Amino acid sequence: MLRVFINESDNKYRLLDESLLLSKLGIAFAKDNDSALPEKLRATLYDMKNDGTLAQIAVKYGLDPNTALGGITLE
């Protein structure tokens, strides 16, 4: 959607080649939560990264998977 806006703006706007912001996200779990849940999530994200699902999601939203996922760690 952003790319469409930029493309229709008669070159008034452009996307930068480099990111101005790198966000690292984490997930919090309640202390009394199922202790297996964090490992299940980690395994699911690991599988999604390895089978290309995360890259497909990045492309769907107009992102370069190498840039968007290049620094992803599943610790």
C-alpha cells in the first residue's frame, strides 16, 4: 500500500535504501503460564523461518526478507 502511494506521488516521495530504525521485539509470558508455551512458540517461529513462511509474510507487506529478517534470532 505504501509503495502504491509512493509510485503515484509523481516522485515527491521515495523509500530509503537503508532503515532508519531497527526494532527488536520480545514476547512476555505470565509467570504462571504453561512453561512449555515459550518453547512451542520458539519452535513454530523457527519452522516458519526455515520453511520460508516468514519471508513470504515480509514480501506480502512489501519488505525485503533479507533486510527484514536478516537479524532475526530465536533465542
